[in-house]
Amino acid sequence: MLDLLTQQCSKITDTSLALSDSASEELLQQLIPRWNLNNQDKTITYSFDFKNYYQTIAFVNVVAQIAHQQDHHPDLLVSYNRCTVTYSTHSVAGLSINDFICAAKINAAQSL
């Protein structure tokens, strides 16, 4: 199995294809129990909970740094003590390996 945490996002090209449902489900195994796969919407999502707004925004900044380093950006829904992170690769109209790589990097950073 591909170790997501050690990978770097690759450039998505015009010929890049979305992952199959089975490939997405296999990669998701490295992100469980946190991340949820929605095959209908072609997304992976997790809501991270925090004690206060300051911790939430500190987490958002970590996610922003990972997104910048990997050049792959999630959708974020931020509230007082929660940040919901959703990945999907719009250019392939589904999920790519990049979504799973970034989710793994967020898991590792959030565990520190």
C-alpha cells in the first residue's frame, strides 16, 4: 500500500483522471477513523473539534501551510471550535491521490 504521508502532491494535467471508488476506498483505510468518503459527492471530509477559536484558527493556519506546500487546496468551513476540511480535485471532477496525501499530512500535523 502506498504510504500517503511520505508522498508529495503531483501536478494534475489535462489527462489526469479521478480515482475509482475502489481505489478511493483503499486509500481511505490510511485515514480512518478520521476521514469520511462520500462516493456520490466525490469528496473526503473530516470535522476537527477544538477547545476555542484560537486553537481553531491555529489549525486553519497549519492547513493553509500544507495547502501552500503541496499546491493543493481544500474547502474549509470554520466556526468557533470546529473546522471541517473537505477535499476533492475539481479539475478531475472527483478524488485524486493529492486529496489523500494532504489529508494524511493534516492528520500528522494535528497529532503533534
